Amino acid sequence: MTPVFHPAAAQELAAAAQFYEARAAGLGRDLVSEARHLIKLLCVTPLIGKPLDKIHRRIPMRRFPLAVIYRVDADVLRVVAVAHRRRRPGYWRQRT
């Protein structure tokens, strides 16, 4: 399975990494590392995330208050958002 980030999801991940890196050296790198690990895991077992609706799923990060929102289209894992778990729920639903 091939992971593909929505452009806004890639920006969200970069912005979150920058935010955490400003708080403590190396923390942004840790965030990106955890996100990459989750994406690799999802490519192998895409149904482990919690269903949000008929096509979207969510898997939370362990160390950060963020979650990866994704959907599976044939052989493609589409990362729709890297969203805060409690802020602005559902804002990403308009993304295709």
C-alpha cells in the first residue's frame, strides 16, 4: 500500500512539528518520527484505525494530542488530516 498525503495534511504535520520543535529541541523530530511509524503501520494493517464514517478512519498518536485521519482507496492510503484530537472536530471532512 502506498501512502499519499493530502497537501493540507502535509502542512498540518509540518506546522505541528515546527510548533513542538519550538517548545523543545528534538520534539518536532519525534512527532514526525511517530507519524511516519503510524503511516507504515497503517500501510500494513489499514483497518486498525477507529471508523469515523463509511470511508474515514482515525488513529491517535501516543505521545502527542494528534490523530491521523485517513481513508483507504484500493492500494492507496490517503492521509486526509493530521488533526488535534479535541479541537475543531470534523473540519477536514470537505477534503477529497
